[in-house]
Amino acid sequence: MKDFFKIQFLLVMLLSAFMVSCNRTDDDAPDFPEGTTEYTNLWIQDSMRRYYYWAEQMPAKPDYHLPVKDFFKSLLSPQDRFSFIVNTADSSTYPKSVRNMFGFDYTILQLSGGEVVTVIKLVLKNSPASNSGLERGMVIKKINGQVITASNAQQLAEAIPENTVIELTVGNWQNGSVINEKNVTVYYGYSFDQPLLSKIFDQNGKRTGYLYIYDFPDGMSSALNQKFSEFKSAGVQELVLDLRYNYGGSVSSAAALCAMIPSGISANSQFIAYKGNKNGGEVKRTFSQQIAYDPGALSFDVLYAHSLGLNKVYVLTSKSTASAAEIVINNLKPYMEVIQVGDGTLGKDMAGFSIEDKRKPKKITWQIHPVIYKVFNANAEGGYINGINPQFPVNEFNNLPLQPLGDPDETLLSYVLTKIYSKQGISDIDKNNVKVLFQSDSPAAGFSGLNFK
């Protein structure tokens, strides 16, 4: 699993145009002893004034005596859901989630008859969860010995990241009940990088490619290129991108993906525009420029050689689709039809990079992850802070048990395949009235989101 909190050294090139000195010139600036909380808070304020998207909304006279995290929160705009700060010398300050600690996610549902069911929706490969035998589609009956109900669901969920070991009672869903119950122990640990999952479906001579992408780490262009080479060689005519659990990551990797889908683009076609505060201004990048910001990426020309040249693409989404994954949806729209199926996305139309003390020796160990830019496509379209809504809302939990990702009978994929292959179209399948009570991958938990790179 990608480490969403690794230190990023991204203060380069385009940023140099508006970087200013680290030395304070404000005659009224307070002066605090090095090593104090106030000294750290002053550094945070200076950094945020320089880079923060909402810098002009920051309080003129904050309370420098607050604890660091409280001081940082006091600077944030009410519109900001995503900026955070960590102390690189204290792992307890990092955001925690079920996914980044144990390698799985789950959703608590209330069925049409009122029954509460907790379904495992995602298990990362080579994770503590997969090593313990958890699988997508399993049902959790108990968490640490407590039966899950509508009233205690959120309390139990919020307690999981506070533990390094969790005890689960799980089973399989069959004909409206749970069978084969067993107890499983999951230990906190590391999840390895997630592979791309691809399938090719063939019906009546029409071939459809399916690609599940868990996240967008730097350096993934070679893997994407290999998958699209296979798609093109197989004569794929339709493409389904599964981004439903994709928190985001590198914009350069997202641009690499987008370079291999539509027809009619070139290396110089605009991919993205970043708009920052008065220091950041506006930065526009072409496909070629954005891809090249990942030093390990293949060039646009190499990637485009395997382009499918499509005029439409299907994208599967959920509330966990965020940041760079949302950029894929929004920034393909100027060049092709994007047909979205599933739930609305999270709504992170913003980008940033980490800010840390570059002095040697380092005097401050805190690292800031602020919102620095709003992002827009080639038509200057953005502003999806409330998420990007699908043309076809489909609840992936309507049909239990959940099928493996990439299975043609899995609810969202089945919906799209039916749409592609059925001349009669599809009827409304969202009729089961399943209510989502809680999702373990709640917004802003356990991911830093979008990187300017």
C-alpha cells in the first residue's frame, strides 16, 4: 500500500517563481525562543501565509501559545476539509484509518427489512487483513467481541484505529443470513503497493477492457503502459475504469492514464490548470508537462502510442473516489464522453504538497500538508467541492454478497457490461433500498490526497 504520508520534496521549478525568503521582515512580528511551541507556531503561520489557498482568511493575530495542532486548526478556513499537520518525530500525530493500519475497509448497511449488516468491501493484497484471511464480501458480526448495531456502529468503528490488534467475528452471506462464522485476529502492519487489476470481456465480437486502479503513486506509467498495450493488442473497443476506492495520489500518474484513453489529443494539449493564492497564481500544464513531473515516467509519446483512441469511457466511483481520481474524471471531459456509474465522489478539487523545515540541521520536525491549489480542466471547469455526481447512480451494496472486483456479476461492473452489450438498455436496478449507516473510509481519514507533482 502506498505510504500516503511519505515526505514529498516538491518545492521545485514552477514554485521558484513565487517563493520568498524564510526570514521574517515584519517589524511587528513576535520573537520566540527556538525550540518552543510558539517558535514552531510562528513557522507554521509564515508557511501558511505563503502557500495556503485561503491565506487571506487566516486570523491576523492568532494565539501562538496554543498546542501545535490546535494552532494549525485555528488558521484553517471553514471551507477546508483536507489540510492537516503531522510531527515526523511522533507517529501518533499521523491520521489513522482502518485501511492504512490493517488493510481493509467495510460498510455498515441497514437492509430493507431493518437488519444491520457489516460488509467488508475492500481487502488490500499483501496486507494484514488478507494475511488473516479476510476477503471482500465477508460479513463482520462482531468487533472486539461486540455485536454491531445501528446505535454502536460509529463508536466501534472509531475505536478500531486506536488498537494495534483487532478481533473480528466474520462469516459469509448466504440467502439473507450469515454462515460459516469464525473468529479472526488482525494485527496492525504494513500493506504493500497494490497491483493493477485488468480483465477483457468479449461478447458478440465486441471487446471491453476493465481496469481497477487502487491509487496513483509516482512511477506507475510503465505498469499502465503495459496494460494498455494488452488492451490495444486485444482490440478493446470499450473501457471501464474502476476508481471506486481510489483516494488519489500523483497528478502525473493520473495524466499518464488519461494520455492513453481519448483520441484527438497531443503532447501539447492542456491537461490541467492550478489556481493558488496571490503568491501561487495560476499554473497551466499540458499532458506532456504534467507527466514529466514524475522523473520516472514514460514520455507522452511512448504512452500515446498505446492509446485506445476512444470517444467515451465508463468510470465506476464512490464516496472514496478522491483527488487525482476525480481529476481523471473531470479532466477527460474536454476530450471525450465520461460515463460515471456508482455513487458521487468525495469532492477534493484541490492539490498541494508537503511543507517542512529545510534547514540543516532541522529545527522543526512538524510537516504541513495544506491545500495550495484549486484544480481545473482544459475548459476551466472545476469547483466540484460537493463531489462529481454520476449519470447513473447505482448502489454497489444492493446485491449481497459482494462479488470480487472485476467479476462480471459484481453490481457496478455488471451494470456497465449490460449497458454496453444490451441493445435494449438497462432497467433501474437500484430498488433494494439499502441504507448506508457508516463507512470505515470516511473523508480525510488516512490519506493526504492530491500531489501537485
